[in-house]
Amino acid sequence: MSRTIRIELPQLHAAQASIAADRSRFRVVVCGRRFGKTELAKTTLIRSALHGFPVAYFAPSYKLLAQTWREIVKTVTPVADRVSNGEFRIELMGGGSVDAWSLDRDDAALGRKYKFV
């Protein structure tokens, strides 16, 4: 018997939804504080990972990475096969994965391939 697991993602506002729906290879989002850039990133990353793709989240420093990482882990834990907080890596049941990187070093994620960053 198959069990359905529901993952609750935040509702995106109209401008966020427009960006999320854009299928361009590269998207650069320039907007002010409180727009919801991090929520948009988390939602888009998680959706891609749930579809079986490798994705990554990059932050300028560990301090800025930590809170977002905890929120991503909390959201996807019901469908996670493996969560490594030390490696900042989550492997999901459907084959997708989420990596998180601090850009404190120049060679962060060197040689890695991701469907969405």
C-alpha cells in the first residue's frame, strides 16, 4: 500500500509566482528587502528536488546560510532518505538532492552539477 506524504510550501505572491514560472535558463532577480527572495528560492529549490533533480542553495556566509538550511531541512524531512547537517546535504526519496554552500571560499561546489541554483 502506497502512502502519500504532503509537503507544505508557502504560497508565492504574484511577482514571485511570475519569476518561478519563467523557464529561462538564467534568471536574475533584482528586488528590494522584504520581497521574499529567500522564500522564492527555497520554494523553487524544493520543488525541483521533489521532481528528482539535484539543486543547491548558495549564501554569502555561513551565518546567512544556517537559518535557511534549517528551514529547508524542516520542510523536506518527511521525504528525506538522508540528512547530513555536517555536509549541508539532503537526499530525497525520489532521487533529488539539496546541497547548501557558503561562499566564504572561492571553490565552493567546484565540479558539481545542479539543475537549479
